Amino acid sequence: MSYTIAIIGRPNVGKSTLFNRLLGARKAIVDDFSGVTRDRQYGVTEWNGKSFNVIDTGGFVSHTDDIFEKEIKKQVRLAIVEANILVFMVDVTTGITDLDESLAQELRKAKKPVLLCVNKVDNTERSYIANEFYGLGFDELFCVSSMSGSGTGEILDRITELIPDDIENAEDQYADLPKITIVGQPNVGKSTLLNALIGEERNIVTDIAGTTRDSIHTHYNLYGKEFLLIDTAGIRKKNKVHEDLEFYSVIRAIKAIDEADVCILVLDATVGIEGQDMKIFDIMETHKKGIVILVNKWDAIEKDSKTILGYTEKIKEKIAPFTDIPILFISALEKQRIFQAIDTVLEVYNNRQIKIPTHKLNEVMLAEIEKYHPPAYRGEYIKIKYVTQLPTKVPSFAFFCNHPDYIKGAYKNYLENRLRANFPLSGVPINIFFRKK
């Protein structure tokens, strides 16, 4: 069990800037207007030999009719429950506001250590003004400037003092778990899927496209299965990316793909597979990630006995030549086949880790080569004598032969098809190399 720290505060006090500062990375999106951080955003950092989780939350608003602000309030309360230590952030330039008072009451109810963090204290005068925040009723006050980093060392020192020495480090807890990224266009149901899987409102879900702006990490540990689920911002077409913020979200989603072992591409059954879905698919294939396609909102489709077959054929036609991919039809809202989807994803993860013994590989593949030899090139016969799997993260195979440069793409495709027919490689892009014997 590792320790978790939540950064709480009203909008635009600099929570995400502090979060990035504590992590030493630009993990949360920062912009100069309120409401940029909507979900809880997780990261892991280390200080004084202790590593711990850090949660960045959306800005807390007490009375509002705005749909996002209502949802943010709910998310902040969830973060307060999750965290062991609460960092309450306020802004020295505005003094104590009604929202600060309201949030102080919420935090006192939590009965957890609260470190009051007064931000934007970057000169002596402001450090004197910061003392007024003792009026909020908390004993431990820290003056920081999250932009420049001054004062963050003191608050980190105090956090690590509060963490018992025998607590398991956060890095160790998740390092070896499968990482599964949920990707897709905006509003296809990615966050609804994640919330349905874990049985709690982990991500804000509304019917407005673009709700998730950062990629969000969730530790899944249910029914004997354990992995990290990463929900990402929807990847829009370039000509629809108007805000800078949207642009950063797309970059973050692509980074989340890079971080993953397996990617779930979520499609909207009412729309079908579009050009933008294909671009996302190409990114996943280029990065050599395991891939599972989930067609969501299947409950909204009129069906007969041939609907699934027809839909599957359309998808495979679009994603060819790499068609050895599991395609499942689900409803995240109705929780239809979502746990079957997780079983399939973990199966693809295992396929990606496959290590085929060299003797088995040669026994099977040399027999397949005997059935269909590589075509001769310029009168030269090509003989493949030996095959081995290379020690790489992605399944990669080296075929040793007398003329490696003479083997054409069509024969390479034949070998890939025979590998897939004989070994469990479904959902996994593979590499094939030809080398001089």
C-alpha cells in the first residue's frame, strides 16, 4: 500500500503547475484559464528516498449549475477520500475567498493531514501577506511559488516525514503491471467504458465531446486481474483541433499509446470506422502495440444474424493487411461483454510477451517454407536455413538465408501469415528480418 497525496484548491490557483513541479514533468496540462483540469490526474514522484502517488484535481466550486463544475466537485471529494495527505492550495494574490472557506470546511471533515500551500509567494512582502491564511484554521502553512519551484522542497520534506518508512514505494507497486490504453475519437464512450469496468465514477462522463483532456491512469485490481488502465483524450482530426489545449491533449494521447503494452481502439457502432480511426490505428501499429478493437454502443444498433459478420468484414477491409486483431461488440453503458473484452485484452498482452523455443520455431516454419519456397530472383535460388526469435519487447523473428536482400514483400507476408496460423500472435504486430546465414 503506497501513500497518495492530493492537491486540492479552487480554480486557477496553480494546482497543475505544482503537480508538474512535484513530478518534474509536464504531465498535467496547464493553461491560464480556470477549469483546465477536469479529472483527477495521477503521477508518481520520489523525494528523500520515498516514492508516492500525487493526484491533481479539478478546481473546486461550491455552488454552480455548470455541468463540468458539478462533476469536478464530485471528483474532488473522491480524491479527498483516496488520499492520505491533502495539499490545500490557495493564492496569495487574492487573499482568502469564500470558495477557500468552503473548501477548508470540506477538508476539515476528512480528518487527514492538511498542508496549506500558499502559492505565488515570490517576494518578502507576499510572504508576510501569506500569514493571513492561518485564518483558515490549519497549523501547517507553506509558502511556495509553483512556477519557479521555490518552497516546493520544504513541502516535499514535510510530505515524506508524514509517510511511514515501511510503506511500499509507489513505483514498485505498478512497474510490472500490464499497461492498457483506451483510445479513440471524442465521445465514443472511452470514459464510460473505464467507469463501467472499475465500478466507480473514476472519470467525468458527460455527453459533450472532449471531456477528458489529460490521459488518466487507473489501477485495476478486480476478479483476479491486475493492470493499469489509461483513459485518453479523444484524438480529433487536425482541422478540428482549434484550441492549443486540444492540441496538447492529442499529444498526450499519443504519448499514452507509446506508454502502453496493449491499446483498446474504441469505435462508435452508430458511426462505423472512419478515416480518423484509421489514423489512430496506424499510430498503434507503428508503435508495435498490442491492439484490440471494441465497437461500442452496440445496443443502439438494429441487428440481425448477419450484422456482426458484415461489420467485422468492413473493419478488416479497412485495417488490412494487419487483420489478425480481436474485434468485440460491446455496450459500455449496458456493461455488455465488457469483461469478456478485458479477458481478450490480457490474452493479447500475453501474446505480445510470447517466447517461442527455437527448436519449435524451426520445426514449424521450415516445414511451411518447404511447402512454398521463396521465388528465385535473377536466377538465384533463395534458401532459408534457420529461424530464431530475437530478444526484443515486440515479437521479432530473424530468418537466416543466402540472399536476404532478394526476398520480396509478398513472401514476407506469407511467412507472417504462417507464424500467425501456428502461434498465438493475435492482436500483436510483429517484426520479420532476413539476415545472411
